[in-house]
Amino acid sequence: MSGETEDKPQPLIEHLMELRTRLIWSIGAFFVAFIVCFFFAKHLFNYLVIPYKTAVQWAGLDVEKAQLIYTAPQEFFFTQVKVAMFGGLVVAFPIIAAQVYKFVAPGLYKNERQAFLPFLIASPVLFLMGGALVYFFFTPMVMWFFLSMQQAPGHDEVAISLMPKVSEYLSLIMTLVFSFGLVFQLPVVTTLLARVGLLTSQWLAEKRKFAIVLAFIVAAVLTPPDPMSQIGLALPTILLYEISIHAARLVERQRARQAVEEGTGSADVAKTDSV
């Protein structure tokens, strides 16, 4: 009996072993990407500072005098570690996503795999679109807003200058990138939920006013406590919500078309059998 029990297949153990393999590949990819990015951490941070330089130009200030500071001996080192982790996650994401898909795909039907794969591709593309919006437009706009608050020395006034810390600037831009990247996943999430029948375009349209309020609440939580950041995140969120409604309608039309085609095919088969 014991021999027969040991010879039986153990799906749970196989799944755990498969999960371990996928985790090893994902963690290994992230670790290698982290080491490479840490070697180029200063160069990567200089690229992240470009939006700040753009804001300095928009404010009409001398770019050569723009600087960031650090006030603790270890601050810039840990800032480079964070930059390396951020870059490592971005570089290793395709491999991590592929490992997730390889782990999930065997449990899906063929049509489900075909439906899931486009969303796996669209998700990083939309995340990069959100990050690009932050990098090229939103961060320069926010930093320009902060720079406009500087005060030049006068008769009854003292000089008040903005000198950002490297850690705080990195925290700001990373928060904005992740916030916009997650918000840009809204069409993907709603389309998936509509495909499985958990959401409808009519329900999304009816809840539009609640979504607008929720967009501003989420923007207030995810972004720094300034109106420019909150409005700048809330408006794209509302626009993406409208796109999600249209995406859900397309899914519903596609599902209705497939139902009609399957019904027509079944009718043709029944007619042939009767003949």
C-alpha cells in the first residue's frame, strides 16, 4: 500500500516545484539586473535629473547653477541602491512577466491563453506610457511649480532657494512613475473583468460620478501633497476610465458577435444532421 501511495502522482508538489523554478528565474533576473544597474547608478540618476533641469529652464534660471544635495553621509549611497532596484525591476520585468505567464498558462484553455497574452503585452506598454508622461511632462511641471515659489533677496525679504535632496527627489519621481504606471493599468484591468463577465460597460457608465470622486481621492493618496500632482494624476485617471468604458463595450460586441457565429454554426450543423 505504501509503495502504491508513493507511486501516485502528486500535482501539488509538482506545482510547488514549478513555482520554485519560476521564482528562482524571476529573483535571479532581478538580482543580475540590480547588479548591472548599481554599476551605472550614477548615470541612471543623472538621467532622472533631466526633468529637474528642464524645470529649471522653464523657470528661466541658470541650468549650470542647478544642484541637488545630500545631508547625511550615507544618503547618496542608499539613493543609488534605490535607483538600482528601480532600474533592475524595470529591466527584469519582461523576464518576470514571462515566468508568471509560463506558470499560469498550463492551467488555462487555449482560447484563454490567447486572450491573456495581449494583456500581458499591453500592461508593460501602458506602464511605460505612464512613466514617459511623468518623465517628459509631469515631473518638469511639478518642479517648475515648486521653483516658482523661490524668493529673491530684497529690501525686506531674504533669499529662499530650492535645493532638493537627492533622496527626496528620487522618492518624488519614483512615486509619480509608479502612481501613473498603476493608473494606466485601468483599461487592462477593466477589460479583463469585462471579458470574464464581472463588469459591464453600462455599469461603468452609471458609476462615472463615483469614479471621478474616487480618482481625486486616489490621486491625493498616491501623489505628494500639492494640487498640481493631484490634479495631474486625477485627470488622466478620469480619461482612462472613459477609455475603459469603450474597451468594455468592444469586448461585449465581440462576445455578442462570437455568440451569433456559434449559434449560426450550431444551426448549420443541426440542419445538416436533419438532412
